[in-house]
Amino acid sequence: MTDDVMQTVMTTWVTKGLPARLDVAATAKLLGFAESDIQVLMAVGKLTPLGDPAPNAPKWFAAVEMIRLAADQDWLHKATKEISKYWRNKRERHMNPLSSRCSGKLEADEVN
């Protein structure tokens, strides 16, 4: 990270009055994502919580790192693509079982 970027990160941190650690809600707000998207970003390796929390433990993120990521257009682009891909795949998984069940029922009805 260059000195200019670090200075901008620190200035933003101070002006926003952020604590050193952010919870999921504050992280989502700062990055411009939904709270549910934070779990997806962690699963694909785009975000790493502080420490080594258990799966069901509260997650905390470093404020200075989240500000840096919020200022990184390339990271935001990639993270947004990952979120879009996740929800698209989830919709497809949700729709495909229904269509296969419907087509299976039609085939069974046609045989009888």
C-alpha cells in the first residue's frame, strides 16, 4: 500500500469515527453490501475475519482493511461478481429441482 493510500485510509477511518474492529453489520455498510453477502465473501476468500473464529462465533474485521477494500475498485468489482454468481447459482439450484420434478411427473403421466 502506498503512503498516499494509507494516508487516505487513516483519514477516512478517523473522520468516520470507526473502531479498530467492525462487526458484520458495520462491515457490510462500509463496503456497500448486504449483511448476508459478507458470509458469501468470506466463503469465496474475498474477506477474512480477524483471529480464527469458530463457524458460529461473531466475526470481526479490521476497519483499516475494510476502508482500503472499499477504496479498491478492482476488489469491489471482483467481490460484486462473486455475489452475483452466488445468487445466480442459488436461483438456478432452486429452479432446476422443480423443473426436473415437473418433467418427471409429466413423463410418468404420459406412460400411464
